[in-house]
Amino acid sequence: MCEAAVAGNVDLTDERETTLCFAYYLLFLIVFSVLSLFLAPGSWGMHLHDWFGNAALIFFLFFWGRKDERRKFFVCILIGGQVLSAYTHMFDVIALKLTGSVPEGMWRPHNILHTPLAALIVPLIATPPVKWLLKAASYSRVFFFLCLGYLLHIFADTITYTYPIYVLWPLTPAKFALVDFFRSPDAVGAFLGNPLYTFQPPSAANTDGFIVYKAELAVNAMLAALYAIKCAVRRAMRFQH
């Protein structure tokens, strides 16, 4: 949803395509909420979340995204955000286990390749095969949109995970996370509450992230509102002319 909203706002997808992406995300939320009425929160939630995204990626990659350059670059955003950055979690887990420095309970660390610097290096390596796969015309644009998707994923993690992003690793241990805004002891924090959202109260069986995030919903809603404003302005300008 986040990637689709960004793509719509920069005209990689048109109004109809972007609206269908929004509708697909709404379908996911409906399915998730209905299932949660009958099933206790658990690993099924994460699998449902992942496979809704995987199914969309497969469709865009093989059945939709090869028709023109605009669509190919939207697919690049998806690959950067759903493939390259997602699987760097596993690299970080393996690397930190080998060094014996994985903090207890950390199942998705953000230390090595889940960083802004890696968002430049990993897409650089991936650009040639992705360009070949999509038959895209420009190395620089493929690289740019892979980086954009990667960085969107990393930014989204800062509002949904307690584990911080190491912004200049390995040059400095500086780190940050926006998730603390959802836990601050003030009026805003009290309104937002815990960022983990299961459509049910948190439970001992649901402590590892099998969830939809309130922060995710908030950011997606703001991006959708921005896109709606853009479309309204565009139509108003057309009416004037």
C-alpha cells in the first residue's frame, strides 16, 4: 500500500491502477479482520500479511509490469521494498549469530544490510539482473527505483519496530526509530497507543509481530489522502482549462 501510494503520487501508476491497489489493501484488511473474529492472533496473521503482498508482487512482475517503462519502474519499487530489503533481515540474523551478538529476542535485526547505506549497495548489485528480467531501458532508473523501494521499507520499519535503524552503520552506532512516538507519555502517544494492532487486545500468544500495525494504517491513510488531494487538484486544473 505504501509503495503503491508513492507510485501513484509520482505518476508511475495512473488513477485507476492506484485506486485498485488501494482497494486490494482494503480487501486484505477486511479478510484479516474477519478471520481475527474467529481465530486467535497467531502466525497465520503474518503468513496472510506476507502472501497478500507476495501475490500482488507476482502479478505485477509477470502479468502486468512488462508492458511499458512506467509500470516496470513501479515493479522496481516493489522489488526493492519487498524482496531486496525484506530478505536482508535474514542476512543480518545469520551474520550476527556468527559473531555471537544477536540480542535475546531479536528475530529481525536491523544492523548490517537493513540500513540506508545498504539501500545503495544492495540495489547497485541487483540492478543488472532486475534490468534484464524486466527488459527495462535504463540502468540508472532501475537503480533509483530499487533504492526508493528499499528506503521505503527501512523507513516503514522505524515506525513499526522497537528495533532501531542504524543510520550510518558501520561508520557510527547512531540509530533512530519513530515508533517511540506511538509510546510517548503525552496526549499524542496516549491517543495512538501501542503500535501493534491485531483487531484484538495483545496476548501472550501474539508477541512476535503477527500483526497489522496502527502506525502502518496511519501512514498509508496519510499517503492515500495526499494522493486524493493530488487527483482533486489535477481535475480542478483540467476543469479550468
